[in-house]
Amino acid sequence: MKALLVDDERLARKRLSTLLEKHPFITVAGEAGDIRTAAALAEAIRPEVVFLDRSLVVNRDAINSLGRESI
């Protein structure tokens, strides 16, 4: 399962990535520090799951930019 990690704190992304690397069925396919970068990466890598720092979401448009309908 391809995962995309989205958090503005690099250390938080690294910690989550380290935890997920131990799971045999999850591959961290990309990381982003902001919503715009995450949307572009999501379109390119088409992850099955997105781990998103809730504090980055200022409105529903941010979530929708990562939704299946836009990928």
C-alpha cells in the first residue's frame, strides 16, 4: 500500500516514516510539508492512504485537493 505523509514538521514526517517502514504492507511513496505539494505528489504517485497533519487543513478545499476525484 502506497502512503503519502503530509506534515509541516520534517521531524514528524521522519518519525512516522520510520514507524511505517516496519510494516510489511506499507511503502512511504512520498512526503510533503504543505497541502499544495501534497496535492501534486498525490496526483503523481496516486497513494492508497494519506497521513495528513490536521493542523494543515484550513478548510475543506484542502482535503478535497487530496481526494480521489482530483487524483
